[in-house]
Amino acid sequence: MSEWLPSLNALRAFDAVSRHLSYRQAAAELSVTPAAVKQLVKGLERSLDRNLVIRQGRGLALTETGMAGLADLHQAFERLQRAVAKMRRVEQRQSLTISVEPSFAGSWLMKRLQGFKAECPDIDVLIDASLRPVDLGRGEADIGVRYGVKPAPGEVAHRLFDDEIVPVCAPGLAAGPPAMARLDDLRHTTLIEFEITPWPTSWLKWESWLDRLDAKHADSGQRIRFNDYTLAIQAAVAGQGVVLGSRPIVRDALDAGLLVAPFAESVKVPQGYEVVATAEALERPEVTAFVDWIRAAAAPDAGGAA
């Protein structure tokens, strides 16, 4: 059975007196009167039935009893202060929900998100990777990263990337045999296609892309279709065919040598990736911090699609 504890205020008063050996200085630390401190200490002595503080000349001194628990008492109040500080920090932590198209989340954002956490460690981030449009105005997310979607009234959008659609494949597939150096060489390989409805652009479909370049004759007619763009890219990395890549999304894979762009041709499209938040949300510092960070993180890559 644990021993009964006296008043926490009395223990705190004695702790202060023991450090200052002065009722006046202890009172200044605790923002009370010296008489109040003295009364608290006297009350503690009565509850313990022991003298803790005695007069010594013009000052104070601790009795042997007063000295006995002093180190533990100091440590206890230091731990209490640390505990309260932790609770205050938890209360001050901020959180953000970011609605992100899955391919952007997996191929671009996840590799860079640690940079935001390093800059803003007190902001917790939840990534909602989904093709489902969210209503920022109704608080379904704090920030959206969208592709080809016009901002709703009250929303503020900043373009991160213009888009450019380029055929990409694994290096081994490009080397052949048969090697791929011209669009006509597509006739000898499988075309990987992202197919989902609704989707704000048709440029990731081979028929539209080849038609834009007046190259329908290069269509092999062989298809593997995915309703997940990340899987379509992974299939290309695995050498299963050629996929139409959104250059901002496949840039890291190109830089790492996992994919190559074997042809000179590409199609620049009006759609692009944008970070979006409501004007009201942008009044919150954590929202502004993320928007500023992602715009800066996108800046080195933004020119690559131009």
C-alpha cells in the first residue's frame, strides 16, 4: 500500500525554500507572498510531524529530515515539469489531411515528404491517396494535389507542374531485339495503357497520343490495361511493354535508369498538377507551410515538362 502524500502545493513550497533557503525568494518564484510560503511549509511539517526548516542566524537551514528526501523531491518536480511540457506540445501539434492522386503520391510525393517533416516536425500529415474528388470547402481534406481539375469557387490553386506525355519503357526492352528508336518500332511491342473512368485527360491512351502525332500506323494493337497508374508504370519497369508516362511522375524512374524514353516524340498537354486549398484554410499557418513547401519542392522539376 502506498504511503499517503501531503499537499502538492506544500511540497512545491518546500522544494522552492530548500533551493533558495529564503521564504522571500521562494515566494517570488511561486508568485505568492512569503507568509503563504511559510504557512505551506509549516503545514507540511505538521503533516509529517517533523521539522524541515530551522532558523540559522539571519537565514534558513534544512534539518536532517528536510535533507533526506531533497534529491528525490527535486527530481520529482523536474519530471512533472517535463510531463506538463510534453502535454502542452501534444496540444499544440497540428495536423493536415492531404488529398492526393495515388500515382502522384507513390511516384513523387512520398520520396520528398520527409523534407517537409524535417522543416515542420510538429505538423502531422495524413496522406489520403485516392482518385475520389474531395470537397475542400466542406473540410473533407485540408489540401488537395489535383490533376486537370478546375478549382471550385473559394479555392486557390498553384500549378506545380505542366504535363508532358512521353513513351517510356525498361532499358532492356528499348535495347531489343528488336530495338526501339522510332515510333514505328512500337508495332513490335505491347502497349501498356491506363484505363479508368472518369479521368480528366485522354492523353494517357495510346489512340489519342498517336493520333496527335499522326502516327496511328505505329499501333501494335497489343494491350495490357490497368486501372491503377502506378501498376502501369511498374509493369513498364518490369519490361512488359511501353507505357505513356506523365513526365513529372516518371522523372525519378528515368533519372534512376529504371525507365528510358526511347523516342524523341512527346506531347505537351494543357493539364497539370496543382496544389489547391480554400482561402479560409490558407489562413492557417500549417496549411500555408505545406503549400509553400510543396511549391518549393516542385520547382526544380517544374521546368522539365516544358
